[in-house]
Amino acid sequence: MPIEDYRLRQRTEEREELLSPFAMKSKNSRGRMIPEEDDPIRTCFQKDRDRILHSNAFRRLKHKTQVFVMPLGDHYVTRLTHTLEVAQIARTISRGLNLNEDLTEAIALGHDLGHTPFGHFGERLLAKLYKEGFRHNEQSLRVVDVIEKNGHGLNLTYEVRNGILHHSKSDISLFDDQYGKNSTFEADVVKISDAVAYINHDIKDAIRAGLLSEVDLPEISKNVLGRTHAQRINTMVSDIIMSSWAVTGEIEGEPMIRMSEEINEASDTLRRFMFENVYNADMDQKSPVDAEKIITLLYEYFTAHPEKMPADYYKGQENVARCVVDYISGMSDNYALSTARSIDPAIG
């Protein structure tokens, strides 16, 4: 009997009918830019998840910085471990609210594919060098739409692409969306889970690096969220589920992914503290290499010598700067350093 006769995808889609009325069901997806036949085993969102997981950009996340550039210890967070933490937190919240876990996971796994080497410092440098500007969420969408598979892209569903594009937050609040509105509640879950993950694991890394100690954290955050990594995450996740319960459709009220006022205030206070004391701190405290010199050298060199880029990134296009940005933003920290040293052995 052929695999199609087992109706595996259809059975999953039928089980999705038990999800919240506000959940995005696979059968209701707005589809792909290039139509495809349905998979006999996987729903469209499961297929997207697998395409992201097997992409080159996803593999490179293991050598990309989260906050601390090329750290000497083995236990610092990388973009890959951050992504996996976001996916797990987001799945927990989606399961609690009876949303579509497969869509949530796909968005979470793809949300940071466009991040530069050297973390947010690298992002700010490229934004300054490239006249059109640079934002990692927009680059993540470009990765899955244009760059992957030798320029053919992954042809993901609209819902996953929308969630990837709109996952970013401002520096001010977990809920200030500067990039537009998500089309699904699953995407909203990933957006808030991203903040829950990075606020907490970046505290651990900052303490490990000697930039902070637990006593330095704001008192309101310690008193309300908890005094350990596990306590803070549990408090935030539990509060999000309880405060967003209308999304399940079991009670009346406006369906929205949110925190309570008390937990949101404490979380925002902690987030602002991290921006002031860690994220915007002197780069010399977080890096053994001169990231600014490396990225500036790479940008200037490949803009002047585009033929030196791999053919996957440059095929004689007129917009050389765009190709250079695609190439540099896809580099791991180590590859950026080794490439810069191949151009100028004195750099580092």
C-alpha cells in the first residue's frame, strides 16, 4: 500500500481541528509563492520546519555570536543554542494555549537566520556601512526567500515568512512592534519567547564573563520574576499563558499574547537594564577581536572586488553592495575573521 493511502498528513490536519479557534490550521495556510503539491506525511508547516532545519544558514548559527564574540569558554550562548531555546519556550507557550506547535516551531527555528557575525554589533556596523540599512529580521526573510538553495530560496509558507519578518522588538518594550503586525498568534508567541530567552540566557553569560553579578540586577525584577535563571523563565512563561488565556477561546475577552502588567513592568525593567549594562557596553569587554575593523575591511574589499566573492553570492549583478551584505551577513564569526586575515594578515 503506498504511503499516500495512510492519510498521515490528513490525519494531522484533522487533529488540528481540536486546536483553539484562533490557532492557524495548516489547511488554512495562504500557501507558498510557488505552489507545490501537498506532502503525503507532513503538513505545510512541518515541511517548512524541516527545510529550515536542513538549511546551510541554520547550520552556521552554531558559530555565530549571541552577545559575547568568539568567547573562550564552551558554555556561552550561540545563535544556535539561542534559537533552540526560543523554539522550546515558544512550543511550551503554544501548547499551553492550544495553538499550532508546528507553525510556532518553524518560525522560531528561522527567526535569526539573517543575523550577522559578531552579534548585534555586526548588525549595527552593516547598517552603517550599507546605505540601504540592515535589519537582521529582514535579512532572515531574504535568506529563506532568495539566498538559500543556491539562490532559489526555500519557498516557505506565507505564515512562516510573516512570523520571521515581524519577530523583532524595539529596545524599549517587549510589545512595541516596529516592523508591522504578525498574521498569527503563533508568530506573536515566538516574538515574546525570543525576548524571554535572550534576556535570561544573556544574564547568565554576562555573569560568566564578569560583567554582572546577581546582586546587580534590578530589585523589582528579582522580587517579581525570581532570583535564578529557572525562576525567571518559569514566572514569565506561566504569566504569558495565564494572561493570554483568551487565545484558547475558552473565555471571553480580546485574544492577545501578553504578560500581566506586573510581570511586563519587571521584564521591561530587566530588559532596559541589559541594554544599558551589557548590549550597549563597550565592545572591548565582549570580544577578543576587533569586529569593527573586520567587518569594515570585508565590506570595503568585496565592494571593490566583487569577483572575489563565491558565485553563490555574486554573478555579475549590478547591485554589488547588496551581494556583499548577503555574503558578510551569512558568515560565522570564525569565517569572517579568517577571511579578513586572508586579505590583511595583520587584522584581528
